[in-house]
Amino acid sequence: MRFVAEGIDNFEPHVILEMILFYALPRQDTNEISHRLLDAFGGSLSSVLDASIEELQKVKGIGENAAILLKLFPEVCRRYLLDQREAGRIVTSSDDAAQYLLPFFLGRTQEMVVMMCIDGKGKILFCDKVFEGSVNASAVSIRRIVEIVVRYTATDVLLAHNHPGGLAVPSEADIEVTGQIARALQTVGVRLIDHLIVAGGDWVSLAASPTTAAFFQG
């Protein structure tokens, strides 16, 4: 098999999809189905794998098993990257944090908030999803965030959330929620040191923005 000899670096997207689909559709023309998938979702491999199971099944030739197999790949990739992270890692900058956090958002099609709790030496004490859904002041549980901080006796907190299919640009709701969380953390003597907005492999730091830097100076 060519994959065994060469890997997939030089494979066209439709060839990669053909290989995946062969295991779910062994007696069908997976070449034709692969091209249908690419046509339906903008021509890129990532757009196909980011589609929902329901959307995938709308493409002729894709049944439930094939759709589930396709969705399994980004999920496994995310788990693989998360498993590679070093336990007890020291974070010294927003860039360090971003590299640690980006795998959380791989293949995610809904907004989610990830919270990182850090001690005085920069050691990660806790890092996990704390909210999923549209980020706004009424939806995000600030009380839960404070409870986690107290439980882990964190000194600093860093937040990150994604804009699936969008740009790494903070919305008004992002800025409002950031301010509320920063003020709530100050009441328990904890600093919010940054809030990263992630879109694909891109990210921006609200702490580095002149319009929001004041939230992170407590």
C-alpha cells in the first residue's frame, strides 16, 4: 500500500478520503463519493471532517457508519495531541499557553471555554473545558469559574475560547464576559492574566490589546 511506504503528506484530499471510506464502504466507488464530499463542503479535507454527522449523511453514498468514521478522525487527533501534553508544565507566557491549549479546539464546531489555573511559579494546576455554547454574560457560569479557582488554590487564571469558522477577533460579548470574570476573580485575590480568542490555528491575546489590557492588570 502506498500509504505504508510514503505516508500521506503528498496525497490529494480526495485520496485520503478514499482511504478512510474504504473501511466503511468496501464495495462502493469511494473515489466518486470522496469528490462529492469535497464538492459539498468547500473542497478542503478539514471542512469535510468538521462537518456534522447529519450534514455528512446528506451526501449521496454516505450512511451513518461512514459519517461516524469520518467524525472519528478529528476526535482521535485531538485526543492524541492532548495526551502528548506534559503533566505539570510551566507556563511563562500567553504563547506558551496558546500552544498548550490549541489542541482543545481541534475540530470543534461549537464555541467552548477552556480555563487554565496556574500557581505562583507558572505550573498548571487545572486545565479543562468549563463551558460550551455561545459566550455571553448570561450563559457563562462565573460562579463555577471562581469555585474551580478556590478548589485548586490558583494564583492566576487564563481563559481561552474559540470562534469556529470565524476570525480570532473578540466580540463585544467576549469583552463583556472577560471584564466580569476578571472582577469576580479579584474578589478572591486571583488575577486573570489573559483571555485568548482562537480560530483554527490562529489566536489573539486580549491582554495584549490596548482596549482590554486593563482587565489583566489587577
